[in-house]
Amino acid sequence: MALRITRPALINALKERGIDWTQATRQEMRSYVCAQCHVEYYFKGDDKILTFPWSKGYTAEAIEAHYDEYGFRDWTHQETGAPMLKVQHPEFEVWSTGIHARSGVSCADCHMPYVREGALKVSDHWIRSPLQNIAQACLPCHQQSEEEMKQRVLTIQKRTADLLRASESAQLDAIDAIVAAIKSGATDADLSKARALHRRATFYWDYVAAENSTGFHSPQESARVLALSINYARQAQIEALRVTKK
């Protein structure tokens, strides 16, 4: 009944990071088993090998650098022509940058908290948001009321959502500016920098948008990444305006 990893993609990714999962503690395994699926991934090469882009680390910048090194794109933006990336659901990577990970709290501690079944103490296998089970998921560590804990989470998520909307607005302006530059006669060479910035801004936005905690797994990191997304989108807009033919 020991926890184990069965998915080759995670085994390969951990090996590339210099991690031997067979030496992991039980607490570490209570997150690694989740990392088999709740991650960013892509299909590498002609053989479409399922791969986690962790060769340089878990941050948005490290994953972007991995993709850039391979010249990888998921799709081409129909309006701007930019080579785009589509993020999956990097819960493990974002959690890895947060206070819970640094404090040794595993995925299962919050999403599968311990419960009593008669005289037994077992993990709750009704896997769900801790907000649906605050008393068991949060209060064993946090000595606040359920309502206070709920409001702390909702505040983080509301602020993250506001930053997501701000990023989306900036990206729309960037797209409009690039399209206008194309219509004005700007060449691919003229637009290469704007398109690269557009790709980066959208990737950083998607890194948070596709991650299913709305910032909660790592609030400061999520806010930092979205701030970068807004900045890069505005840079893309400025660059597109610069190359627009008058």
C-alpha cells in the first residue's frame, strides 16, 4: 500500500532535476503522486513523447526558457502571427514556489486531509477544494475561525482575478496594435520583437489562468508572474506602435 509513481513523464522529469523519487519521504510522495498529472506538459518531438518542461526549473521563466531552447510552439496566433504556447495546469509547479511547499505541507494535507473512521486515522479520499472542508483541511494548522480562513482565501483569489483581467486587457491592446502594424505594411522582421513579447505575455498570463487555485497555491508568485505579463503585453503594444508604417 506504499505510495508510488507509475507515470514515466514524471520519473524522467525528476531524474532530469537530479531527484531520485525512490528516496523520497512519504510526505514528499503525498505531492509527487499528484504531480503525475497536475502539471504543465507537452508532447516532444516527432514521436510526441509526453514531457514535463522542467529542465531549467519550475518557475514560469524556467519553463519558458525550456520551450525557447527547443523552439517549441503549440499554435500560431491567427491575427498576430505570433508562435504561441498553451499552458496546461501547472498546479505542482506553482505550489512548489509557495509557502505551503516551503513549510513541508503536501497536496494531500489540504486536498485529502486526515479524518477519523472509527478508531482509524485515514486520508479523506473525497478529493476537493479545501474551501469545502475548512475545519479539517485548514484549521489543524491555522488557528483561526472557518470564516476568517475562507475570507483569506477569497481575498487572494479576488486579487489574482483582478490581475488576470488587467493582463487580458493589456494583451487585447497588444493584439490590436500588432494587427494594425500588419495592416500598415510592417514586415515579419519588423514585428519579430512584438510577436515575441506577445508570446511571452500570453504565456505568463496562461501560467496563472490555467492553474486551478486562482493564485492561492502561491499568491506572491502568481502576482509577480501576472505583473510581468502585463508589462510584456504593454511592451508588445509599444513595439507594434513603433513599427507601424505611417
